[in-house]
Amino acid sequence: MDILKIATAGSVDDGKSTLIGRLLYETNSLKKDQIEHIQSRSKLRGFDYLDFSLATDGLLTEREQGITIDVSNIFFSTPKRRFIIADSPGHIEYTRNMVTGASTSAATIILIDARKGVIEQTKRHYYITQLLKIKKVVFAINKMDLVSFDENRFNEIQEELNVLIKSNEHTDVDYHFVPISALLGDFVVENSKNMEWYKGKPLLAILEQLPNKTHSGVETVFQVQYVIRPKTHAYHDYRGFAGKLKSGSIKLGDAVQVYPSKKTSYIKRIEKYGNEVSSLNAGENGTLLLTDELDISRGASIVGVNTYLNISKNLEAKICWMQNEELETGKKYWIQQGVQRVLAKVQKVHNKIDLDSFIPQNTSQLSLNDIGEVSIVTAEALVSKSYKTNQELGAFILIDQLTNNTAGVGFIK
């Protein structure tokens, strides 16, 4: 049974935490004491219903404010599938948290308050899903109970979303639209008599049938994380390269090329968890042994002979800035792409994306949560690929040298 990772997004009070709590409750994923806690806290607050948001808002600050701040990974399952939901904050100040939650997700649920329709945060979250190349997007029109389950209101919002979608260049995304009431449960797990006009499937049924994320890129790319040299009598000549196959596949006898040196060799042996195997597929960890003794160290890439990777000290990228301090052009940061880590500096900020219109605006600075296009220069040549063609090799983070905090996340153009 596979695991589908889903990111949730939406503005403050759109009902993300309530929706997740409802899913946990309806799939019997809450323990008895959790249900009792929700019942007692709901009664204490004077509610005549169960406040399912209490199931997910774990931080004291979140409970006090009634909003989600941190990103929480929440697990639940059905007989058909297992799920991990990244519950991301909705407030504009925590856009960086949403990027973090969605970066490894195969699908996104964007919640929309039926009373408010498409707002700035809806567009912001939609843009981020497209920036991250998430191919499965579910628009959940929540709080339909507060608009009397009105079909016309649902159609109006769906039309707004269709206009938003048509303004975007990505055409290979699978979109779904579903009217729900997370509070009352309408079309979350079961059909609803309140909205018999909706002929689609409930939200959970849609999630159970979504195709999972596949490793992007058909090229064979194995990134070396560790060089194994036991230097014992039994393994005196052993030289293995442990790491992860980022994309493609690799098998015994394959001709390969090592980046950045571009030296060639052949696969002599493949090991996985200490056992010899004949092949590795994308996403699997293993150890490769080559027929030739080549100078290979941590961060090197072993690729198929027909695979072309970029080797350059100059990168053009889009980045989402995550520090409270503004991005400083010329300041040195660590850039980390996979296991590669080298010094770098942002040479120039070209623009900032207006997340209301998606139109680039001229600027020389990026502030917290801004997304813009930049030019980066690295101290050493970096092996990379466009994020559009290979997400594993096209993403990176910038790290502050002094604090070791993540300063920004980037996507190579």
C-alpha cells in the first residue's frame, strides 16, 4: 500500500485544521483519549459541535490563537491507502512554512472559504504549488454550510479558479473541485444530502485515487553521499560509493560517467542493505562499485553515459526568501543541492513576483516570503539540472553562514 503525501494550503480560518481533524475522526485515526479531549475542550468553549481543529493544533501558541503556525506531518490511513498530510499555516507571514510543507508533497489541497472566494492567499498558494511543480491540485470549497449549500456560489468560485488556472503556463496539472463542510462533514468522506446537485466524489475518495508522485527526470543520476573504504584484510581493495539514485535506473554492466570529472567507467557491482542486487530504481539507496579506480568524493554524481548535466559556477533561479533580514547581494551563503555544499553569493536580484497578478516587478531586494528571480555565483562548479526537467537536481537551499539557518529555497531555471 503506497503513501500519498499531501500539503494543505489556505488562508487563516479557512478550516484546514478542522478538515484534517474531520478526516482523522472519520477514518478512525484518533485515539480514545484524543476524542475525549476534543469533546471536553469543545464543551468547555461552549460549542454544540466537536472542534476537530484541536486534533492538529499542537503548539500552545496555536491553541491560544486558534491558528496553525508550524508545519505538522499528520498520518492516517484507509483500507485503500495511507496518507501523510503536511498541515501548513495560512497566514501570509508563514508563507515560508507552506513552501516547506509542500516541497515534498505529491498533491495539494487548497481550501477556500465559500463566503470569501478567491483571495490573495489563494493565488499565493496556487503559485507556490506551480513553482514546486505539484501535478495534483484539489480545490476544496469549504464552509458551504455558511452559504446555505448554494450551488451558484460554488459555480462562481470554480469559475474564478478556472480564470486563475488559465493564466498559468502549466497545462499538465490535474485539477479537482469539491464543495465541502469540514465542520459538518459534508462531502469530506461521505456524500451529502445538503448538496445533491454536486455529482462528483467526496474529498477522501478523490485523494484515494490520485496518482502518486513519480521521480522526475528519466536520466540516470546517482548522487554519492559517502565513499566506503574499509581498508581491512578481507576488503583491502573495496571502494564503494554509497548514495541515492535520484532519477532513472541503473543495472550491472551499465556504462556510466562521473560528474564533475566526466571520467567514464562501468558498474561492476551493486549492493543494497548489504546484499548484492542486479539493479536500482529511482528513489532507492544503494552502493555502487565501478570497474575503474576513479577519484570520486561526496557530492559527485554517477550518471548514464547519455545523461547531460550542467556544470557551472553561474545559476539562474527563482527563490523564496525565508529570513527576517532582507537578502543581501554580495553576501556569502552556503548553497546546498542534494549533498553538494559550496559557498555562493547572490550576484543580482532581477525581480519580485507580484503574487496577485503573477507579474514580475523590478526590484533589487527580497524580503521575508518574497519570491523572485536571481543570479547566483558559486565558489566551485555545481552539478545541476533545470528544476522543470529534474526536481531532484534542480532544487537547492541557501544557508546563512553565521546562524546555519535556511535563508531561502531555490529552483534552477
